[in-house]
Amino acid sequence: MTDQNSQFFAILTAIGEAKQANADALGVPWTFSQMGVGDANGADPVPSRTQTSLINERRRAPLNQLKVDPENLNIIIAEQVIPPDVGGWWIREIGLYDTDGDLVAVANCAPSFKPLLSQGTGKTQVVRLNIIVTSTANVQLKIDPSVVLATREWVTEELAKQDFKHSVLAATTAAITLSGVQTIDGIVLTAGARVLVKNQAAAKDNGLYQVVAGGLWTRCADADTTAKVTPGMLVLVEKGTLNGDSAWQLVTDSPITLGTSGLSFEMAFGRTGVAASTYRSVTVDKYGRVVSAANPTTAAGYGLTDVYTMVQIDTAMALKAPLASPTFTGIPAGPTAAAGTNTTQLATTAFVAALGALKANLASPTFTGVPACPTAAPGSNTAQLANTAFVQAAIAALVASSPAALDTLNELAAALGNDPNFATTITNLLALKAPLESPIFTGSPQTPTPQQFDADTSIATTEFVQRALGSLPGDPILVSANITLVNAQAGNLFLNTDTWQITLPSLAVTPNGSAFHFLFMKEGGSLKGSGTETIQGISAANSYTAYRGEKVTVVKRNNAWYLGGGGLGAEAFLANIGTNGYQKLASGLIVQWGRALVPLSVATANMDTVFPMLFPNACLSVVASTGLNTSNYDNNANFRTDKQSVSIGTPSASGFDAQVFIENNVNDQRVMNWHAVGY
């Protein structure tokens, strides 16, 4: 008989202990699904680890809630709600079942009668079972929301986790003491009033609070845990001189830990203090609200700094003389007209004074400036003055008759001007010249480098020779964005560091024989012909996509691009050889393989598998089989009578889902082997 000495507790059954150990050792997920209640045939039951069923089960139904105790991470809380129309019996024993239908935990409880509505009373009964496990890491906390009932406590907690909170009476405008009854933003608070606290010196103390008369305020029930305070949380303010009829949003980013993380609130909409009116200048905040407004009447009021004010213009106009019959002050000045000018231009005193000074004496005149005279006819030999034009024409005629005469004239002029014994000077100058035929130069003679594909009698420089031999004209060029090449870049090596597209120059402007070299550091980089021009490889196409590590050379010949190359780098054949591994092939295909142990003592098992590497594009095919985890299949004759198979879902680029079915000898260790192909 139940009395004050009775003990009530919950334990794992032997099956439950074994499944927990299997889950911890192999990492196999363990899922609870149903709860049963019974009356134990009127007895006071004592839970036993050897139980495989309840003494007298009255009801079994799916779980309404399954969660980890937030206060103790090694306790799992399972809950079932019994509706009012179910009952008519006592509840003395409770059982927890997993997805395999096995009783994995059992408990006794103080007797509780569950009445039926037909008995004149009814109630919704909540049965909760706490199970201690070594680790919750491998326990899947899943329930079916379509078959469960929600308790008022659960509904209240879930609603409290929503971002939109119940409104508050007022919001703070400065830091306050979080205790007692006080006045906030002009509103006299009473006990139980909700307040948005947003201006505390320690931002971790901000949040939603409830006023406590004569004591410390408490956080509101819908914002008193970390799970209920999330980024974007919105709350409306009902009253207040400054904050009334406004909405405030939590702008702190996740992760948020209540009481530790600083909480920052900003007004989403509400009053800004700007009266309703028409304004010519306004200031708008990041939420689109007008936070200040004005009606300026001056350029400065509009913020204009590159215009003249009325006062500045009036001051400048006062300094000007009228266009007709002006009256000047001070000593007005003007430009002096050129000598001999005879127009309406004003004459300065300098113009008048120069009229007499510009005349020269007829006999032995002394000229100033640059005097000029008529140019004599070519070949004249008289007393007529020779101007510079006559002399230049005579020299040009001499040079035209003998091209070497110009050097001779220059050297003679230097000799006559600097050395009385000019014959010796001329001899020395000639010694510095190389003969016209088969000259031998000294020093480092230089000449312009011909175009890359010239084939004529031009002198070839060392630069031209190195380029013709295939040497690169400079350092490799790093490609870090989509680019279009020009023909002058022929001969260079381009390093494509990512999936960039390189467009070749137009064939029409590129000489035959031009070669461009490429090394692709990442799969997906590509070459493209200009416009619709094609690249000739195995087949003609407008573009070519390379593999990672591929070396390619493109050459123009016969007005077309031809693709060659140095082959693939080692990274195109990367492999990971092991029980679970992969091998890349030159074609782009990737082969992967692996094996996994099937859990013991199960007739069916989920074998969700992740590939050793992610297929870059897609998995094309997966083949899987199951067998025994032994190298001697004939060791036991029963092995050959086993029925086993594997069902595979459609694979993704990262893995596939499989189900293994075993009908006989479920205690033998099985293994699933698989093989996948993709690209």
C-alpha cells in the first residue's frame, strides 16, 4: 500500500541499458517514440530492469514532448498528455518505448485516478518521465507534431520565444535603478507594469522588466531566458512623453546570452518631435523617419557654398564704372598699342614717347630688336644683305647635292670656331667614324627592336632573338578577374588563380604564330574566343574549360586558334587510398568507395553515409551491398542461409541514405560496402 515510506523512481531496463551502450560506443542514433501508462492490476509496482512490458498497460501513445533538461544535460524529459475523454483507471506505472517498440525505461508513480467525462468530471492529465543517461549526444529528440497535444506550459513557452513581445507601459530615457515604484518618461508606474529598459550603463542589464513594489524588478516572463531574447525582438511602447506610441527593436546580433551579452535597442518607428507641416529642408534617419525639419530663407540655410549673396553682388557692382562715358579714379592704365597703330585704340604715354625713338640714322644706322630685310634670290652674289632665310636655303641646296655635306659643315663650323689648326681637328673627327662597308663598332651599339614576326633585313636585337627562341618577355601574369587579352601580350604565361574567364584577342589583329601560355590553378577556369571566334582542339568551340593543374598553350595559325598544352598537373589525379577513399581521373570522373558496420541485434538499420569528399558537381551512381564482417564466410553454415539486402535512396553530391534489412542471425556483425561514381 502506498504511504509516506513508498519510493518512486525511474530506471533503464536491461534492453535500454544495452541500447544506450551501443549508441555511446558506435554512435548509432537512439530515438524514443511512445509512452505507456498502466494500473499494475491495483498493486504498488517496483520498477525492474528485467521488465520488457508494463504489468497491466492501459494506454500507449506517441510522446508530446521530448527534450534535454536545461538544468542537467544528462536527464531526458519525456512527456505525454492524456485528453479528458480517455481514462476510467488508475495510473501507477509508466513505460518509455523506443522506435523499435522495446521497453527501454520503466517507472512507478503515486497512484492517480484518470476519470472519464461520463463520470461527471474530466481532466487533461500530463504524465512526465525523467530518465538519467550517460550522454544525450546520441539520443535523437524527435516527436511527431501531428499526433501530440500541447500543454498550456508548452504553448506559453513557445509563444514567449517569438520575436514580437507584449507591449510595455513605458520605456526608459536614461539609466535607472531597477527596483521599486518610480516615474519613467512622465508615466507613474505601478506594481506589475511592464517596462522597456534600454539605457543602462551596463548594456547586459537592458531588457523587458516587470515593476516590483519595494523590491528588485524581475525580467518579464516572455523575455527572461536566452531562448526568448533573440535578434530582431520587437516591442511596442504604450505611453510616455518621448517614447509613447513607438516601437523598439533589439539590434544586437546573435549569439545572445541573457545577463551576459550587451542588449542594444533602436526605435523602429514612432515620434521624432517634428510637427506636421510643409518643410523645404528635412533630415531623415536610417529608418526613413524625418528627425528634423526647417524652412531656410538663405543660401547658407540650404548649405550652398558656391554662390554669391545679394550683399556680395551689390558690393562688386559698386566698384564698376558705367559703360557709356565712364569716369575713372586714380591713375587708369591700358595696354600700349604696337608701333605704327592707326586705329581708335587708346594711346598711352609710352606709345607717344616711342614714336621718335623708333627712327634710325640714315648713315651707319644702329638697329634694335630683330631687324628684317627682303630675301635675295637663290645664287645671288651682290652687296644685298643676306637674311637667315637666304643662308638656310643655300645650306639646304648644298646638303641636297651631297648628303655628307651636313656633317662636314657642322664639323667645319666647330673646327673653325674652336681650333685655328682645323686640318688636324678634321683628321681627328674622321678617325671616330666607322667605314660604311663592314663597320666594326665599339661600346654597346643599340637599335630599335623589330616587331615579333618581322622577316626582313632589319637588325635583330638580343630582345628580338630571345623572343624568337621562346623565352617569355617578362614575369608570369597573375589573373585575378575576368580579362580580355591584347595581341601585344603574346608569349606571356598567365596564371589563372580561380574560375576566371580569359578572352583571347581578335584573330584579325593577331599575327600568325602568336602563342599564349596558361596554367590553371583551380578547376573551372576557362578560355574564350573573341566574339564568336572558335578554338580548335578535339572539336571546335567558342570556349574551353580547364581542369585544375592543366597547362595549355594557344597558337594562332591560318586565321584560327589552335589549342595545345603541357597536360594535366598532379592535382588532377589526386587520390585518398584507404578503407574509405577516392580517386580522381583525367576525364573529370571521381570514384569513391567505403564500408560501414551495421549495428548488432537489429533487423533493419539506417546507414546514412557521407562521401570522403564532396563531388564538385553531382554523384552519378551508387552501388551498395551487405554481408558479414568476417574473412571466412564458410566458417558457419548458417551464413549461407542469411537473407539480407540494402535499399538506397537517390544520392546527393555529399552522400546517400541507405536502409539495411536482415532477416536471420541478427546478432552476427554485418557490414555495408558501397561504390560511387560522380564528377
